[in-house]
Amino acid sequence: MSRTRVVVSTGVHAVGSVLPQLVGLAALEAADYGYFSALYLTYVLGLSVVFSTVCDAWIVTARTGGQLARWSDYGNTLAWVALLCGAAVAAVAGAPRSTPQ
């Protein structure tokens, strides 16, 4: 993988990580931003799990010349993580919100 591709993909990922937070900060009131933050942090937790378990394992295996598992194995794992994280986000979204008095 070329250095330029790594730099560009890292930059795109960085902008994609920071942009939702900045837009939320600029567009939402404090209570709404707190609620948004809880949902966003739950999403980021799931993303971190995917990166550290599935993607890192795949790239390390690919770089060391090991035999890669079938894509369906990775896809199955990603689907389970997505379902679990979706359930976590739904649970946070369904939690009662306190309103300022």
C-alpha cells in the first residue's frame, strides 16, 4: 500500500471522526448534545471493537503472509458486532432522558 494512500485514508477517517462531533456541538443545545454524545460514544465503542478485533486480525494475517480466512467469516463476525452494537445504541436511545427544569 502506498504512503499516499495511507495518508489520504487516515485523513478521511480523521475528518469523518471529528465532523459529526463538531456539527453536533454547533447545531445542538446542551441537553441534546449530551444525548447525542451518549449515542455517538456507543457507536464509537462498536467501531473500536470492529477495528481491534476484526480489521486488525485481518491486516496482520495479510501482512505476515498467513492464510486469510474466507470473507464470509469476517462478514459474519462484522454482522454480529453490528447487531450487538445496534442493540446497545437502541438501549441508550430508549433510556429515559432527563429534561432540565
